[in-house]
Amino acid sequence: MASDLALPDTEPLTFLGMSWRKVMMWIFIVTDGLLFAGFLASYGFARAAATTWPDQNEVFHLWFISLMTFVLISSSATMATAVAAAKRSDRQTVSKMLAATFVGGVLFLGMQAFEWSTLFAEGVTLVSNPWNVPAFGNYFFTITGFHGTHVLSGVVILGIVLARTRRGTATMEGVELAGLYWHFVDLVWVFVFTLFYLV
Amino acid sequence: MSSGSESEIADDASVAAESHHELSFLRKYVFSMDHKVIGIQFYLTAAVMGLLGAALAGLIRIQLTWPTTPLPLLEKIFPVAYAGGFMSPEFYTSLVTMHGTIMIFFFVSLGLVSGFGNYLIPLMVGARDMAFPVLNMLSYWTIVPAILVAASSFFVEGGAAASGWTAYPPLSAVPSASPGSGTGQTLWLIAVALFIVSFTMGGLNYVTTIFNLRAKGMKLMRMPLTIWSLLIASIIGLLAFPPLTAAAVLLLLDRHMGTSFYLPEGLYIAGELLPNGGGSPLLWQHLFWFLGHPEVYVLILPALGITFDVLVTFARRPAFGYRITVWCLVAIAGLSMVVWGHHMFASGMNPLVGEFFSIGTLLITIPSTVIGVNMIASLWGGKLRLTSAALFAIGTICFFGVGGFGGLFLGNAAADIQLHDTAFVVGHFHFMIGGVTFLALLSGSYYWFPKMFGRMLNETLGKLHFWLTVVPFYGIFGTMHFYGMAGAPRRYYNLTQYGFLDSVNTWMPLVTTLFAVAMMVGQAFFLVNLAKTLMAKKNAPDNPWGATTLEWVASSPPPHGNWGPDAPVVHRGPYEYGNPDSEEDCVHQTVPAEQVPAHS
């Protein structure tokens, strides 16, 4: 691991066994989680107040969404494998698994773009939809859009870590932190998936 | 981003700390990564914003005192806002909005949390810098555009945002609702979003630095209360701000993308039916106050922590009930997250829900009272030295008490429905979020000025400043409590047309304004003091007050890297005054336990 800012005369402290980088990442994840909590709570508020809500089976192609979810969760598995390999300093496996995770992320984004454009074609937009429940489109596109931008930034981070791994400049902790963020993005999707497509 | 770049950057910073090589002016004072420079940048920025906020308050006072008198002089300065010699109502609502926004986000928060937080955290925990200096620098350079955006909103068409610092929809959600609801409101939202980004970057640094970069021996329960309060304030800020970000995103979409998150069906603006439907303005109130209430404690808690540190130094007594105080700070923080509804008693909520929020709010008085009593008990039997810093700290206790009593009335749903949106509320929150924080900011300024700038502020001017701050403050905001009880609503630009206020209108607004003038004169003493001191030679010793905490080990001002070659090692708690095993009246945190047995 790279040296800390602290000079040799101060021992680098750990908090619950974590370096400051990991502590910072965890706190960031909590704050980012609360951002989604704000969105999802608002969505719950609107759902509770709404008299009608479109039937999910009518709006979505649930088999397609399940496939999207499967892709994203699989990418979490490959990410976990990459982190485990990084701990063993197995650079080749890290590189391969990061690449697989990267592909999973890009695939998810492509599928989401396809889903959105299908909905647009059916007249479901941010502000209006055939069922005349504007709140549905308001929340659906805002929240899945926000999640999508998180996946996108995750993909960018994965790309950087992947390039570093290839060059041999990545650190074990760097891979682990990227992994933490990626798992977080996947976890948020589980909530989005449940609350929009299932409930 | 990934950690590779962080570690490279961290390496750069540690090399800089080791070799102390000369940096260019730009790197040293402008785009500095040194927490002390960043802290001073925040502090001075806050001072400028405080003056701007005070100027806006001055215009508000003039309007409330002489609403029917033509003011040709102001018309010359602000030809649009004072067209015909009278302030336009739109300008008045912009003034109260921007006064609140600037004072809360860009004055108190920048001064107390970002300014003192940056300057003091590494010094008081014994670190060489923040955990992530680049992020720290970015945190300052995100605030600068935030301020420019906020300030520029006065010059756009329609003027600055006019929906209050709380930005309630539909006024804030429909661009055509009022002149300030146009571009001004959009700029307001951008400024607040940038502020949140900056606060998040700062907060991440404060918390990780306190958790991970403490000096050897600096256990959590040996940290000064200033650090405890900054830690807890940063944590609640980090938890409470993201939902406001979410709320702001939804509001921007409502304004510019045609969504209806906050807009119900059947809303008429200027006689025209809006196409929106399905939303609720109450949603914004919930999201806003979920931040808004904890935000009060983000600002109040550091004020209390600073007060403790100043009090013990000048009373030469350990802080009374250190551990209890820490746990009370934690309790206040926890409770502050679940009482946001007490800002919404008048919104038509279910009385049972109101009861929940009332009880939660009144529960906060328990830890708050304990802290207040601990502060007073810390003075008991002490050898008080009434320096300017100590006077301001004692003033903080008084304001905390007065503000707290007002809070009892407002936290009670039944009383609040009468007092809601009156000048009583304005008086109350100015004692708390305005007064407690302002006095603590000044107390800390007098106390740490020698450390920050290597010079001692003039005490005579300081004492004049104190009396001309505290007495007028009671005059201004005490009077407002009574004006509110007489029924005066807040945010109204002309209160002369309501007959029921005739008896108080003859004197209350004028008295308030006269006290405000006195307070401004008092602040002039401070500015003169600052200017005189900064122009004088450096004369401050390393530990001018005989304090025990770590920042006083470093030289005044501390060099880059803070400690020279050897970082301090901590052997005892922060407040060992009157240690029976020592002949001195206090034992510094760095004195080894072999020399003087440690008692904390």
C-alpha cells in the first residue's frame, strides 16, 4: 500500500481495522445511499398519495428487467472475484474479472437505454403517460436515471482501475474501493427493482 | 475515484510536509492544500459573506421601520429595487431569502464548520494535515463558485430568489409564480447544490481525519470537546444533506422539465391553470426540514464545543462532566434527525404525528440542558479571567439559554400554531442559529487568532466589541419575540396596514433598528481590531492563554506540516487543570505520564 500522509513518527491509525481511504469510501457510500433514500422515500410518499398506479405487467417487460438485474448482479460476483484475486496479488485474474465487470456494467446501461427508448415509443415519458399518472413517469425516469448515472460513473471508475491494473500501477486497496462502490450501485438497483417493478 | 490517484497525491503532500520546500505563491496561498491556509480562506470568506448578510439585514430593518417614507438616497443606489423611492415587495422577499441563505450556508457554516473545522481538526488531534488534502482544496474551490452564483442572482431579470431560505414550492417550483421565482431561484438551487458538494467533501475529510489521523495516545475520549462537536456535526451534516440534494434535483426537474413532484392538480398562477398534477408541496417541506433541522445542530454543536474549550482555559478548571457532555452531543444529534416535523405543525398534519414531533423536540431539551448546566458548572469555583474570548463564551451560554426557552414554546404544537411564521420565530432562531453560533465564532476568533495569525487581538477593542454585540443582540431579537406575540407575521414587507399592530408599530420596529445600528457599530470595532492587529508585528507566544490542548504545542502560526520533525504524543485528557500531582495549575496533553500522573 502507498505510504500515508503521516510521517513515519506517527503510526497510521486504523478505524475498525480500516485505512482512512476505506473509511472515507464507506462514509461516502452512506451519504450516497441517503441520496437514494431521499428519492425512494419521496416515491413512497407519492405512491401512498396516488389513487391509481399503472399495472407493472402492462408497463414493463418483466423478463427483460429480470435479465438486466441478472447481468448487474453477476457483475457484482465478478467484482468480488477481482477483489479476492487482488488480495492474492493475482494480477491476471484481477484484470480478467475487472474486464468482465466492466462489460456487465456497459451491458446493463445498454439494456436500460433500450428499455427507456421502448417506453418512449409507447408514449411513456418523464411528464406524461397513457395511464394519466404523471407521477409514475416523474419518479421512474428520475430514479432509474439517477441510478444509471451511478452505474455510468462506476463503469468509468472500473475502466480506470482496469487500465491501472494492466499498467501494474493499481493497488489492492484501489481495486477494493472500486468494488465497494460497485456493490453499492448494485444494491441500490435491488431496491429500485423491487420498488418499481415488483411492488 | 480509484485510490491510485489518491495515494499519488497523498505522497506528494507528505513529501511537501517533509521537505518544506518553497511553493509558488499560487500553490501556497490560493490553491493551497494546507489545512491551515484552507481554514483561513474559509474563515475570511465567511467574514466577507457575514458583512454582506448584515448589509441585507440593514435594508430589511430600514424597510420595516420606515415602510411609508420615500428614500431617495437608496433609490440612487438601487434604481430598480427602490423605483420611486420605495422598496418593491419583490426586492424585500429577495432580501429575506438571501439574508437567510447567506447567513446560514455562507457565513455561520463556512466560519464555524469549514473555517475552524479545517484549521483546528488536524492541529487539535495531532495530525500533519487532513486525510485527503486535494479534496480539501476542492471543497474550498467549490464554495467560491457557489458564492458567485448566489451573489450573481441579484443581477438577473426578476432578481434573486424570493421564496425564503426554505424555498417552499409552489413559489419556488413555478418559474412564473413571482419575479424571484425565475432565474434567481434556479441560481439559488445551483448555489445550494454546490454548497452541499463542498460540505460533503469537507465533512468526509473531517470525519476520516478524526477517526484515522490522531496522534499517538489521542484516544477518542481524550479529544477536546471542539473536536467532538465538529465530528458529530460533520456526521449529521453528511447524513442530512443528501436528502436535500435529492429534493433539489426534483425541484429543478419541476422547474425546467415539466414534472410535478411538488405541484398538485388545479393550481392557478396569475389566473392560469397549470398543466401539472399529482404532486404535493408538503413533500418538499418534509425533505427540506429533514435537512433543515439537523443543519441547525450542525451549526450549534461546534459552537458549544468551542465554548467549552474557551471556558476551561479562562476558568482554569476541567470541563465539568466531559463524558456526559460527549454523550449529550451524541443524543442531540440522534434526536435532531427525527424532529423535522416541528417546523410543519401548521401544515395540517395529523395531531398524533404532531404529538410525536412535539415530544421528540421537547426531549432534546434534556441533553441540551445538561450541556448548558455543564458549561455553567465548568465556571464554578474557577479563577475566571474575563478576556474577550471568555466574555463571548459566557455570552454564548446566555444565548443558548434564552434561545432554548423560546424553543420550548415553538416545540409545543399547540403554542406553535399561534406563533408560527411570526416575528417570535425570527427572534428565537436568531438567538440560536444566529446568536449562539455568532458569539462562539467570535469567542473562537479571539481565542485562536494568535494561533492563526501569530498576533494578539487588542483586548480593549475586544471588550467594546463584546458589549456592543451582546446588549444590542438582546435588544433586537428580544424585541422581536414580543413583536411576534403581538401578531406581527414574518416576511411581510409592510406591517403598517394591520390595525391590530398599531400600538406596537409605534415603537417596536424603531427600537429594534436602533439596536441593530448599535450592533453594527460594535462590529466596526472588530474590523478595526482585525485590521490594526494584522498590520502589527507578530507578537503571539506559542501558548498565550496557558491552555492544555495540542494546537498550542505548535508555533504561532504553525509551519507547513504543523509539528516540525516530531509529531506530538498525547499522554492525558484535554483539560487537566488543577491536577493534584502537579505544581503548575495545568498539565499539557503532551506531558508524559511518568512526569505527572495522568488523570484522564
